[in-house]
Amino acid sequence: MNDYELYKSLGKNIKHLREINGLTQEQLAEKSGLSLDYIGKIEVNINKPGLRSLIKISNALNIHIKELFDF
């Protein structure tokens, strides 16, 4: 899997996890302390989140960070 495919799959999985938790992008942004624009761009593979952002997202979703990569 190349970098493009990795981040594309990661973004799709973050969106899926957000939706099954009943959260909007705005709610995830608020809970994670990240911007709405940033969350949206992660989900469509424009932004490539770093470790700190992934930790914030996983904490906001109440999941272990490794679950973000279960795809």
C-alpha cells in the first residue's frame, strides 16, 4: 500500500468511525480540538494527519489509535 492509498483508507475509516459514533464533522472537530476544515480535509485525503492529530481523533472517538488503521 502506497502513501496515497494509506491516507485515503485512513480518511475513509475516520469518516466511517465518526458516523457510527453519530458525530458530525463539526462535533468531531470540537471534541478533538481540531478545526472543522482540517477534519473534512482528512476525510477526503487532502490533509495527511500526524501522530498528534490521530491521537486527538482517536481520543475523541473513544477508541485505541490502532483502530483508525483497521481497514
